[in-house]
Amino acid sequence: MNAPVKKAVLPVAGLGTRFLPATKAMAKEMLPIVDKPLIQYAIEEAREAGIEDFALVTGRGKTIMEDHFDHAVELEQVLSERGKTAELEIVHEAMVPPGHMAYARQQKPLGLGHAIWCARQFVAGAPFAVLLPDDLVKAEPGCLSQMMAAYDEVGGNIVAVEDVPREQTNKYGILDVEMDDGRLAKARGLVEKPDPADAPSTLSIIGRYILQPQVFEHLDRHEKGAGGEIQLTDAMAKTLGDVPFHGLRFQGKRFDCGSKSGFIEANVAFALDRHDIGAEVRAALADYFKT
Ligand code: UTP
């Protein structure tokens, strides 16, 4: 039996420079897809997958997320006085039970690997999940639930993967594949942001991971990789001899909400699916393309 995965780390310390000026005084992870912030989608996906404890790795200007997952006493009082029970329920849905949300400060944005390393006390030797809230996956069951099912089968380290056009390999961590059954790809190597000509495959890692704690043995060394940053991919690659590593081709659609076009596309896709506004948005878009 593989040790159960009950903890998740969500790194949210990035500067979000691609969304300036929106992110000058507000966290990128609070940008809404329709009416719910990105960070809440990630927490909900993790809870659906059985995660009970969360750590957000934050930086300057990110305390807004602590408020988001806490009581909003005055707001709740006003909603309750006005009999707005549906809205009150929405506010309560965003909350995580007391004692199940921890915050670690990254202090300097030295890279994703460094952000994960900042949560090492929280992880405390257990297997754990990592979710990057920028990567929003529309899927049923959720992407992390699909990964948990794969974890029950093969254990070890598991990442969600998708094929990208070869010219884009320099934007992602890429798998060097040893065996591939079309759903699970076993990796013998990993490369962060390889040039298209050197990429060992086009199977790219998206922002969902299940990791064994051995990764910290390598993150502890603070070695810099691509772009001068401490890369998670490099630390995962170093565990390959000790821990099996699989990429799961998840079922669903991933939106890169760290990019403007991905963010807009996600808003359209999620809006079209909503029973309250879907028809209205569809009609407005049809009208828009007519003119
Ligand atoms: P990105 O590469 O999207 O960087 O980080 P960013 O700073 O958030 O955004 P841009 O590129 O300036 O627009 C990917 C994920 O890793 C986290 C980010 O918060 C995001 O979830 N991250 C990255 C950290 O937490 N710390 C870091 O040092 C780097």
C-alpha cells in the first residue's frame, strides 16, 4: 500500500508580472474565473481528491488569501441580517476548517523548487501534492483525483502531463520517456525548459504533482537551474533512481491562467458551462462574432 496523500502545498509567491497592472497590489491567484478566485478552484480540486491539510507558500502582498479562507465577520453579519442565505453559503464554502491551512513565507522568489522547500516543515516527511493555481484544469473527476487513482496503482512521484507542440518545449519541464501505455508514461529523465531541438519528448509537466518527501534531500542543496532559479524539475530528476516517476495524461482541459489569453479562454469556457449565465454569454459571443 502506498502511503496516503493528505497534504498539499500551493506555491503562490510568484510576482505575476504578466498581469501587471492588475497584480500590482493584488495577488494573481485572486483573479476570478467568472466569480471564484483561482486559488479557490485549486483548494476545491484538492479537497475533492482527499487532501485535508494545506500550505500556501506566500510572499509580499499575498495576505489577502489568508482573509479569503477565513471568516469575514462583518460581511457575514450583513448577509445574515438581510436574509441572503445563498450568498452566506458561498462565503462559507470558501473556508478551510480551523488548523488545516498553514502559511509559509518564501521571502524571495528564487524559483518553484525553493517555494516548495519553504514548506518542508509542513510536509514533515509525508508524501504530498503540489498544485499551481495558475494551471486551472476543467475535468471530472478533477485532475488531482485522477492522479490519486494512478498513485494507488504505481505509487512514487506522479505528475500530470500533456503533449505540447515541439516549439513550446522551452516553456515546460519535459519527460524523457522509458515506457508509455498511452495513459501513464514512466520517465527515466526530466529536463526543465529544453530547446525544441534537444527535447527528449513533447510530454510536458503541468502544475499538478504528487511527490515523495525524498525530493527535499535535493531541494536542500539550493542548486540553481534553468533561468538561474531553484527548479523543482531538477530536484525531481535527482530522485529518479530511488523513486518511480510517472506522468499521467489526465482527462480534461487545462488552461494556463498565468497567461492573459489562457485566463480569458478559461473565463469563457467556465462561463459557457454555467446554468445561470451560460446562455446569455453564448448569445453575446455569437452576436460579437456576427459584427
Ligand atoms: P510563474 O512562472 O507563473 O511566475 O510561477 P509568476 O511570478 O507567478 O508569474 P509571471 O511569470 O511573473 O507572470 C509558477 C508558479 O510558481 C509559483 C508562482 O506563484 C506560480 O504558482 N512561484 C514561482 C513561487 O511561488 N515562487 C517562485 O519563486 C516562483
